[in-house]
Amino acid sequence: MNIGEAGLAIIKKWEGCRLVAYLDVVGVWTVGFGDTGPDVVKGLRITQDEADRRLADRLAREFEPGVEKALGQAPVRQNQFDAMVSLAYNVGVGTFSRSSIVRHHIAGDYDAAADAFLLYRMAGGKVYDGLVRRRIEERGLYLSEVSPPPLPHPPIVDIVDPIADAVRALQRALNAEGARLLVDGDLGNRTIAAYRAAVA
């Protein structure tokens, strides 16, 4: 199965494209659309065509088959597959394969699988607003009947209610992992503690 346009758009939007190698937030040399590897080193410069090729090659070689292997024979719709490949591209196939997203999806509990996307919002031990927004968008794509194009970056003032909705979904996901939280959309100390325990 191949990633569709909606999933590809999310990856390109949130990874961005830089044609000169740079250190990402956790100190890994990166180039193009978030591409890493032994050939990505300080000083590397690539063209836009090479960035597009690198993305297509890694998706076909690593992330599309990685998601398919993790799901086994479980049925998957295009929008669900797109969302999961986008997540796997960001967190790695190994982390994705061990995730509760996979477990819930295989069990057919798609709401729980969607909510579990929101668990993956940290890099280097820190929560990033961009990862929160990306997970919200991937969750929405996973739940959609038809794969829509991604929304433009919303101003922070416009995501107050979606963030509360995302916190409620996060609380449901944590409860599915054994936490006993009130699902109220309030990112309080108990929710934060349960989240840290879940990702430790």
C-alpha cells in the first residue's frame, strides 16, 4: 500500500524542506524533508529534486512496508494508513510498531487508536507545540472518511478549543493504558504525570 496525497502533504508540511543539512531538535543531522542517515552529515547540500527523491525512496523502502508489517492482516483504509505512515516517519518504524495505536487498530478500536496518536508529542524529553499540532492533524486524518488536505498552520489563538479536545483525547488514550483520569480537557498535574509515566 502506498501513502496518499493527504498523508504526503502532512509529512511535507510538518517536516519542512531544508536543502542544507542541519541538526534537528535532538541533535541528529537532517536534510530535505526530515531525512536522516549515515550519508547526512554537516555541510551536505542537496537539490529540491533530490529532496523529493529521498522522501519518496524512504517512504517506499522503509515506512510504507514498516506500517504494513506492523498491521499484519488488519484491514486499513487509505486515510488511516496515511496518518500512520506520517506518524511512523516522524517517530520511527520501531516506535510505531510497538505503539498502542497499532494494538488498538488491530483490535478494531479505531477511536482508541486515533486518541493514542496524541501520546507522541515529545522530542528529546520536551513537549513541542508543533508536534501537538501535527498529532492533532494526523488523528483527524485517521478518523476521516475521505482524506482531506491538511489545514494551514493555525494561529495559536485559534486552537484553544481543539487543544482542549486533544487533551480529552489524550486523557482517553491514557485511560486506555491504565490511567484513571477524569476526561475533562484540563491538562492538569494528574494528566501530565500519567503521560510521563506512559512514555517513560
